[in-house]
Amino acid sequence: MENALDISRKEWEAAAAAEIDAYHDARMIAAEIANDEGLETDLVFSDAMHVAVALALEEAELPYTKANAAWMFDRISPAEVREILVHRRDCPEDYAALPKAGALESLTTAQMQAASAVTHMLGTDLNAMFFCDNVGTA
């Protein structure tokens, strides 16, 4: 017979697995969009993260400030980002009207190169780092 702790652990493991799956699905959708639009996958994924944060802040009736955005980044899930990416893929015109949509795509070439250099220097998927506390190790 299982006790309550066993059930909680199983539920936690199932939730963690679902979030990991959502993250991988989101990355694949971001890659598809990036390929179709001639963009970098990380840029598309990060843009969707910013949109998810902006929408969550709107829902919480909080302004989009650096402090609020940083706080909210810790609260969005890979599944939420996945849904934003599905919306972008399926309804690009509607996506473009969302808050913060396309903001990262307006970065200058120098800014993009600097961000890319940081990503390569760290040798890790920076987007996964945002979600590592939610699902264990990224």
C-alpha cells in the first residue's frame, strides 16, 4: 500500500516530466518558426518568454518593469511558453499584437552578436536555466 508521500512524489515526477516535455516541444516549435522566418531559435523562444511574462503581468495587473518582469520570469512555465509559440505559429498576425511580441527581433546586429557570444561562452541553453527550478535540472 502506498502512503501519501509516495503519491506526492509520483505526482511531482509526473508534473516534472510534463514540464520537461513542454520545454522540448516549445524548443521544437521555436525552431520551426525560426526556420520559416529566417531567425535564430533562441531569439524566437526568448521572444515568446517575454510575451508570456508580459501577459502574466497584465493578468496580475502589474506594470512591465525590470523588477516585475524578473519576478514573473520565475513564475511562468514551459507549457505557457509553448502555448505562446503555438499561437505565434498558427496565428502570426494575432501574435504580433501581443505585448512585447517581436521586441527582441528589433535588436541591432551588434546586440544580437553580443547576446549570441554570451550564449556560446556559457555553453548552455540559457532558456533552460529559467525553468531549471521548476522541473529539476535543465
